[in-house]
Amino acid sequence: MSECKLDHSQEDVKSKYESIAAFLSEDMKLLFNQFFEKEHTQDILNHVFHLLKKYDLATEEEQANRNNRLYLVLKNV
């Protein structure tokens, strides 16, 4: 994933999540529901946004990698 200089709002992240939610597991969706109930740092929002960006176009291997990284973030915020 390339570096992006834009800061993404919680609404940006939520919109991106909603656009790819059909590709995520039910337990990840539960973690995202909890994630959106809290405030997060700009770094976390940007990181999660970019893990979700073009998720549906990623290979299965890349999706698995992103899932692992998402679980790390979502379970520790």
C-alpha cells in the first residue's frame, strides 16, 4: 500500500468500511461496530482506512494479510 498524505475522518473510514463490509467476516464486523463507538487518533484512522481501501480488489493472500493487521488494530483500541 502506498503512503497517502491525506487525513481521513472517522466518517471516511466508516464509509469505506460500509462499501466493503460484505467481504468481511461477522466477527470483524462486530469489532468495527465497537471501533466506531469510540474516538481514535488520526494515525489509527488513516491506517484503518488504507487497510480497507481496495480491499475487495486485493488477492486472497493480501486480504488475509490485511485481516491480520485489522484484527491487531481493532482488538487493541
